[in-house]
Amino acid sequence: MKTSVFPLFFLLIVLCFSNLNSTTAANKNNLPASGTISIYSSSQLFDLTNKWAEQFSQSNPGQSVKVIKVEDSGIADLISKGENICFVSNEIPFSGEQASIFQIVVGREIFVPVISSKNPFLAEIYQKGISREALARSLETHGKMQWGTLLKNGQQAPVRYFILNDEFTKEGVEGYIKADHASMDWIKCEDRDKLISSIQNDPYAIGFCRMTDILQPNTVNFEDNIQLLPIDKNGNGKMDYMENIYANFEDFSRGVWIGKYPKSLTSNIFCVAKTQPSDEIEVAFLQWVLTSGQEFLPVKGYSDLVSSERQSQMNKLIPANIYRESPKETNSVAKLILLLLILAVALSFTLDLIIRRYRNRKREQANIITRQPAAFDEKNVSIPKGLYFDKTHTWAFMEKDGTVKVGIDDFLQHVTGPITSIGMKNPGVRIKKGDQLCILIQKGKHLIIHSPVSGTVKAHNDALSTNSSVINSSPYSEGWVYIIEPSNWLREIELLSMADKYKTWLSGEFTRLKDFLAFTMQAGSPKYAQITLQDGGILKDHVLADLNPEIWEDFQTQFINNVR
């Protein structure tokens, strides 16, 4: 049957490519050498949108973008009537049939509280964070607030507040604090340089400004002696691992995107339209805004999107038909032949598929049963006695010759799912407890695992190089990772746990894992509905297996690294 299909399939390919080439040629002929589009912009974004229009036109000679300023109150009605795209701040409250409008995020405005890196309580601030309620109370004390009151440590040091004297900044902070600026005790700075200088020179100051105001020009580095003030979002008096996003610009930007930062301190820039744009110039312009156009956001005081978010927004433009309708085909006979060939090939493949499935029905049924998502709880985790376990989810066992065999625990392989390859160190390499032990890789995603002991690598498990799945099926025997000659064994085993104690500790790890999934990945949304079963939020086995690299990065920093 396959032999008879190949000639038909080859002929089909030839005709398809011929038809594709003629269609492509027709489409190219219909693409305009020049053209003009009109887009709308709210008054707040008018300067930014004009900048985008100018730069796009310079980069695409012959293409022109005309920007029309509109009042915020008329945007919803304007979009509902026309096909033009419009740039707005914050989401427009469309209702009814308008709810299906096209909408993508193209940028963001972020307001941040900042402090001096010379603040004598810096370590404690990053450990405890400052809640919204505490900030609100302190801003209404009119010069009487002490850092000791904010941190509950009894220290006598006055808190002084500075804010950029900009209407948008004040509105953003007021929306978060939930108070009128007239009642707040802050010093207004007329420009960005004045505010930065005030914070740098006052170790007890707190400043409020845009995120872009604290970045060095053309970089993602904070200005000297300037740091973000960590916000205790849940108000529990400590910075939980899911709130820890304030160390650098990259971590903070991703944290804002996935919802770890107060939403009232952020304002998205949206492109909205009645329907998904189909005009080739409009689509090209939006694609440019999400790529090259991002560099102009900081110039206007806005924050650009992280790369993953840019791609997710670009994907919303992919289905758009960016070509005009090609001329009708005149060769109806050729179309009929092509249709018949398609039907013949489809029929041949369908019959072949039916026969194959009929022959392998029992095997397929067995595979289906095997593939049903299993629950993952403490009953599923193997914790053999006689091994020493570490909080890095690794184990160690001393052999009779004094060497120590190490590997990963069963809990971790249940979380990651099938490992496709493992990065291992070569024999002779010295390693300290807590250093990188190995890298678990699954289809390009990876986790760095840390060593439970110190010593010199004597050998690594060659079997894992050819069959990495052994680490999943047999993590405590055939799936060992290294044989290490220990250098501090007697002292380090005091920091390790045996089976019973480790089992008790693992119950807390399940709680931490659920918290991580619920908060970091916003598991209540349809996007992540697959991570739990339907019977009350029980974890699914191999919960990270089908999730994207960004989630693995968060798991590394917020879960794996957090216990070291």
C-alpha cells in the first residue's frame, strides 16, 4: 500500500509547490511598495507612539504611519466602530460583544520604591520586606516615622520620603498606598537626577519613581548605591521565596510579568483593535514594536517586555492573514486534479492508519493506561534506609572502600519527569558541599543540582551518558551519579539526614512545592490547569515535565536554591 502511495504523494508535492509558487508570486505582487496606515493613541502615549511611527517609517522606506491623538473617554467607542488599531494605557473595560476585541501588551510602566544601598538595615530590609500597610502608615506620620517602627527592631532612625514630582508617578503610588498625596509626608523632586541624588546621599531615605528612572543609561544596571525596596506582598513580615524578585533587573522584570509584584504599581501599554489586524503594514508595524521598537520604551520612561513575553505577544499576530486575497485561479481542471490527488492520498493514509491501529489495539490500550496522569504524594516517594539524604534532594552512601556514592533522590525525579541527558563532571575534579553536582536536562530545560558532600570525583556513571532514564527508574542503585573520595565526611554527615528524619522533612517539601506551583505559575488559570488533578489539587506526577523553561528557571531559583 505504501508503494502505491509514494507516486501519488510525489505528484501531489510537485503540484502543491507549483501552486504555492504562483500564489506567493501573486501575493508579492499585491504587497504595496508604499502605503500609509492611521493609528490612534491615548494622550498619555502620544509621544511614545509618534516615536514608534517615526522610527518604523525610517526603517521601512515607503511605509508611513500617521498617529491620531484621542481622549481616553472615547477610546472604547472608537474601537467598537472601526478597524484601526489604538495604543492605550491600562485595559479598556469593554463589555458585551466588545469583549472579543483584539488586544496585546506592547510595554509597561512600573513604579517602584527604592532605597540607598548604604542603608544600615539593608540586610534586615531584604529579609523582612516592607508591606503596603506599613508604607501607608509611615507616609501619614509627617516626619515621625522611624525605621525601627517599620522593621519592628526598635532602632531610632528617621524615615524620609522622596517622590518624583510627576503626575503619573504620584497617581501610581497613590493607587498602591490607597491614600491622597495631600496627606502624605514626602519631599517632591522636580527631576529624576534630583531624586536619585537624594536617595544616594541619604541612607535612611525611601524614594518613589519609575523603574526606568533608576537604571543607568542604555543598561539594565541600577544606578550606584540604589536598590529596590522589597515589598512584603502578603504582609506576613518576611520575604517568602515566591516574593524574592528584587536582586536585579532581570529577576524583577520577570517577577512583574508573572504577577509577583503588586499590580497596582504597574500599568500595561496595550494595542487594541476591533478585530485582529490583517493589513500587512499594520501587522508589520506591530511586529516591529514588539522587537526593535522595544528599545524606545525606556527613553520615554516605560519598561520593555522580557523576551518570553515578547514572543507570547508575537504569537497572537501569527494567525493574521498578512496578504491580500490573490486573484481567482482560472485553471479549474488543475484544481480538480489536485483535489482528487489530495483525496486519494488522504484515503490511502487513512486505510493504512486503520490497519495499524487494529493490529496494535491491545498494545495501544496498555499504553493509554500507562499514560494516565498519576498522583504524586508522599506515598509515591521511595526513601530507602541506610542512605544519608541532603536538603539539595541528593543522597550519599559510603562504600566499604571509603568512597562515597552520590545521586539524586526519588522526590526530584518525580517532579522533573523523564531526564533526557545529564551534565556530569570528569574524574579528578574537586567539589565542595553545595557546589554544582550535575545538571539534569530535559529537552533543553535544565536544573543545577548541588552536592551533598565535599571531595574528589573518582568516577561518574557512564550508563547515564547512554541511558539517562536510569536516573528516573532507579535513582538509588543503577542511577547513581558519582563515586567521590570524601574530604570532610565525618563533619558533613552531621548535616545530612537518615530515612525517617528525611521523610518528615519531605512532607514540608510537598507543601513548598504546592505553594510554588500555586503562586509562581498561577495554577488557577486555564494555562496551567494540567499541573493538578481534578480531585482537589493533588499534584500530578512529573509536574514540571511539560512546562516551559521559564518555570524551570523559577523552580531552580525559588525552590532548589532556596534551601541551600
